[in-house]
Amino acid sequence: MFAAIVAASASVLVAVLAYFMNHRGERVRAVRQAKLEWVNSQLKNLYGPLLVLADVNETAWKEYRRRYLPEGALQRRSHDLTERERQRWRNWMITVFVPAALRARDVIVEHGELIIEEEVPRVLLDFCSHAASLEVLVMEWESNQEAEELLIRHPGGDFVAYVRASYANLKAAQSKLLSVR
């Protein structure tokens, strides 16, 4: 009789332990899956599009600068440019740089909840301010007003570096979450 009680108790104990271990495992998997979905969303909706837009703009800017702005020309004001240089600059701005900047700004605004940091980084705020400044510049050009210089400059390499580093960090986190099975 005693052996039967011990066997029954052991069976119940094994069943309870199996239940709790399975429950704990399911919780760990659910948490990992939620983290993976969050990282995937950050990559898909914010940092992935930002990386593409920033890199495309960076490549276009470097090539424009190499081809059309000889050494020292970066410091020139728009009123120092010839009419042909001014028109080329406007064409590049309206066709390449401004649309990409506005799209990047929209991605940041639409998906700001996916930003890695607790607060929006200064470099992203500076970039969004730059994009707003571009809108005014283009509006002045389109209404044939003599446009002033761009009020808020692009944050430069800091923006591109932030986007690249954030994307790389998220890809590493994604890879780690995918490898734990």
C-alpha cells in the first residue's frame, strides 16, 4: 500500500513539475517572440527605411559634390553660383535630396514609437528640422521668390552614423533572438 501511495504521489509530483516547467518554457518563448516582433518592427518600419534613404542620399550627395563642387566650393553661397550651377543645384534638390529627406522625416514622425532610445535623439530632431527647412526653400523656389539660404542645415555624418549604428545593433539583436531556439 505504501508503495502505491509513493508511486501515486511521485506521478502527481512529476505531472505538476512537468506542467510548471512547460508553462515556464512557454512564457520564455512568448517573451522572446514578443521581443523578436518588436525588433522586426523597428527594422521594417523605422530603421530599415531610414538606412536606405540615408545611404541613397549620402551616395547621391557625395557624387554630386565630387562632380559639381570643386574643392572649397562647399563654402560658396547660392548667390555666388552661376545661373547654370544654381539651376543644377535646384534640380538635384527638388528631384533627389528633398524627396528623400521628407520621406525620412515622415518615417521618423510616423514610427517614432519604435525609436530605440527612451527619448528622441537630438540628431533625429535636427534632421526633422532640416527637412522642414527644405520644404520652405522649395516653396520659395516654386513661387519664383528669391530663396534665402537654407535655414537649418543637415546634421551631416552624425545622422548617417546614428542610422547605420542603430540598424546594425538591431540586426545583431534580431540575429541573437533568432539563434536562441
